[in-house]
Amino acid sequence: MLISNYSSALTSSSSSYCRVSSCTGSLYYYQALEFNVSMDGNCTIVSNSTMDTYGYLYSNTFYPASPLTNVLDMNDDGGGNGQFMLSRYFQILTRYILVVTTYDQSVTGPFSIIATGLVSIRFSQIEGSNSTPPTTTSTPTVISQTDVTSQFSSALTSSSPMFCRTGSCSSSNYYYQAFLLNVSTAGSYSIMSNSSIDTYGYIYNNSFTPSDPSTNMITYDDDGAGARQFLLTIQIDTVARYILVATTYSTNVQGSFLIIANGPGSVGFILI
């Protein structure tokens, strides 16, 4: 799993446009970031900011005066806590543009972008974008892919089960919860946490054995979503059995948490 990071800020000097269908002026600050991928593969792009962000993904070109032209995907709160999350299969021969903006008008502030997947991404800010699409005799084709966001709230308490997640503990001193994932649509899914505690996430195939946490493990993550939250990206098959284990980086930590899943279908979380 590769993690790519980009940090910047929206300021009063940033470009602005109207991201909705009707504005009295160009009232939404934005940054347009160009990127290509080094190989075909799945990747999840999530924002991390104190601002309520909004993200758009475009193919080839972004026109501020026509923000639905060439749009591939858009998201508001898929990453939780007012942050966007975009997950899809990227192709090496395509030029992608990520537009980072805000839900509300005239908002400024710093932000970071975290891309996680099988491919590395290098973001380059586009200093200027074409204002209008080229003249054409046909209507531009707009590809709209809307992912489904599922959420589940829970908490680690003194009544939660415990295990040794590191393989070398004097006792089982990491609280955890294990969830069976109920998915009806196959595809690429991203699962992340949102909590005030430093979380750690694991996904297992078929079964989870607390006394042997490396058995059947498919993937794991600590801070992939930023702010000490895990981010797991996985290709899910409807005929397989997947188990998510939500735990913590440090021992004996309790607290509430939110799990956010984003993908082509809804995800049900069944506590086991």
C-alpha cells in the first residue's frame, strides 16, 4: 500500500468559481491539482482539514465556467468530519484533475490530501485553467459515478473484548471490536475511521482469531486517513466473508468511533 500526501491552503488569493448551478458570483475558492498514475490500480483520495471540503475529479480538463464538463466523480462528506473521499480505479494513460474546494462560500484555510492505494500519486497545482470548454457540435459526455457511503457508530469500552495485536504482549491489552461486512455489490471499497482516539484497523478473510491475529489477515493500516485514523482499501467479492477489526494503536485505550465505508454499494456492519 502506497501513501501520497499533498499540503496546501485556500486563501483570498486562490482562484474562485461557482461550483453549484446558480451563484451571484464566483464565490467558492478552489485549487486544481493535476496528476497521473504510474500504473493502473485502485486508489482512495481523502481530504484532511478544519474546513468542510468538497472534492471533484475530472478527466483531461477542468473548466471553472462549466464544472460538470468532464467530471468523473464528486464527494462532500464521504471521509467523515466534513471531508471528501474519492475512490476509483485509475488508469495510466488518463490525465486526472482533482479540484479541492469547500461546501460553503468564501471559506479559506489549510488542507492536506492523502492518496492511498496500489499506485503512487504526485499532485501538481495547475496555475490556470481554461475558462470555457472548446466549441463543439455535440453535447459533452459527462461520466457520473456516485459511490455509496455507509456509516456505523460504536465505542470501545471496558466491556469490549481484548487481544494482543502486536504479537508480543504480557497480556491481552488492546480493546477491539470485530465486524462482519455485509456487501451486496462487488467492487473496490474504502473503509476509514473517525475518532478522537488513535485507531488501528485490520481486515480478515473468512475468520478472525484473536489469539493469532496474523492468520487470515488481508490488510491493515494505522494512519492512512490522517489525524491518526486508519484507511483500508480493498477489492471485495460478494461470495467471500470479510471481517473488520477496529482497535487502537496504544494499549488500554477506550472511546467512541465512527466507521465510514465508501464504494459501489452499501456496507452493513454486523458486530461479532
